[in-house]
Amino acid sequence: MRYIGNKENILENIYTILQANNVSGKTFFDFFAGTTNVGRFFKSKNYQVSSSDILYLSYCLQKAYIENNSEPKFEKLLKILPEPNNKNLFSTPLETVSNYLNSLDGVEGFIFQNYTPAGTKELQQPRMYFIDENGKKIDAIRQQIENWKNDNLISESEYYVLLTSLIETIGFYSNIAGVYAAFHKHWDFRALRPLELRTIQFVDNGKENKVYNDDSMNLLDKINVDILYLDPPYNERQYAPNYHILETIAKYDEPKLRGVTGMRDYSSQKSRFCNPTTALEDLNKIAKEAKYNFLVLSYNSEGIMPSEKILDTLKQYGTVKLEQFEYARFKSNNNGLARTKKTVFEQLYILKREA
């Protein structure tokens, strides 16, 4: 899944640096879960993982990837689904259910009505996030998942696995440059393909992992871990508007929309880390009030919090070391995210807490 600040390609670098600095333990808290790539990585390293994010789309991913430890069986659902014409004896239950969802006829629901050309033809600039048929298919799949949940045919875990499969799939068929704050005015070839739901993979660490859909600042009294990992927004662009359609598909709550792009209200999901003053205030509060052996702040060399102020803030609570390495920046043609400079530095501020 394409996501601003996604650490997927640099996790091994981060892990190597943490090992070199003797940052270890058994429990790990991912304070800004996002795509859950960081949490999944440390789950695969046998840590007991907790995580949180204010976006519901991230919570869906957390429920499927972090809290859940096993492939869904869909025991109730498979009893009532029709036998597929081309049944594969080696298909997993998730593959069987996904194939059924892929076979559904499209529905002219909320996504079709608000994010496709045919659904928004009355606008001066019809919205071109999805081709018409893919908009209908998203609605059909999303409505079917909700109906199964309401009919008690799938468990909570199975529900979030299916939602995550849909969320992960949509990016491959979206007519965007990387984020959903704008759409292309001409069709990207990827967006023209018929949408097919993709399955997801699971990590079983045999541990009880816990996830939250909350502003993580509200959870400081719940945090007591070996490693507290912070990967906050590093500039003034809020995450919520950049992924508003995925949030709407995840919630499927038919919100009131505004503007050319059909933006949902995100006033309750703004991060204080998108402002340099309030970011430092919250960083200090986290470092002071949470319980941890190590606090690791993963930040960008172009971030709005100055390095010297980060160091001054953290060193009040223990010994701090700054490590960094160069990597390729996130690429997008939207909202000025693409610049001439091709690389930036990932900065790891490692705080060892002193009693």
C-alpha cells in the first residue's frame, strides 16, 4: 500500500541500527501505526506488538495484520456460499471468499455515486478516482462484507480481514499519483483494469497483540513496553485528507462531502505533529509520561521539528543517540510532494530511559 512515510523499504536498515545500539526486548508499541508495516515487521521478530492510529482505515489493517494471528476459516459463511464453477481444491477459505466477492455484479452505491465520472456527471469536473465499473464493484464488495457481518455469518476478525483485503486492493486501481487529495484528469492505465480483490498474508507470533483506533496521545497511561516506536508526520500535510476515500470505504458511513475531490470532514483527525510547536510539546509529553525502556523516534531530515530541539527534548529523560541513513524519497506528483532532490535522510533518535 502506497503511503506517505511508509517504512517498508527501510525496515531492515532500522532494525540493524537498533540491534547495533542494543535496543531490544519483548514488547513493542507502534504509536502511529499507518499501514502497519512496522508493527508487522516487529511481530515477525517475535515481539508482542501493540499499535494505534486515529484513522479507521489503519485500524482495519491493525485488526487484520497485528491483532489477528491466523488465516480466517469462514466456517459459517462457506456453508451458505454457492459452489464455484471452477472450484480449486487447493484454495484457502480466504481465496474462496475473495473469488465469490470478485464474481459479484456491480452496485451503484456511495463510491460509484461520488467518485466515478458517471456518478458525478453533474459536476463541472466529474470525479475520476475510479472507472465506473470499478466504483460499482467496490460498492458491491463493501456492501456484501457489511451484510455478512450484520447477518452474523463472519466473525469480527474475518470482517476486518476482508475490509483490509479491499483497502489493500483499491490502491492498484485508483486514478491518483499516490495520495487521494486529487485525481488525474486523464486515466492512468492501472485504473482502467477491472478490479479484482487480492488476498493478504498473515504473521503468527503466538502472542496476544493489542490494537487501538484512537489518538495515541490518549493512550499514554496504557503504554508500558520495552520499545516505544514513534513515526509521526514530519511536515504540515495532514494524513487524513490524503487518504479520505480509503477512510470512507473503510467506514462506509456515507459522509457529507465537499469540494472538487469529494473530501470528508477530517477536523477530528488532525495531528498536532503537523505543527512544529505542538509537535515538540507532544513529543515531550510522550517521552515524559509513557513507560518504556527505549523510545525510538523515526523522523525525516526535512521534518518540521529541528534536530537540536528534538535532542534537547529527549535528553531530559535519558541518554539519546542520533543515527541516520540516506534513502529515496516518497514520490508523488500531487500537492508538491515531488521535488528535485531525490534522497533524504532517515533519522533515528534512540532514547534509553533513565529511572
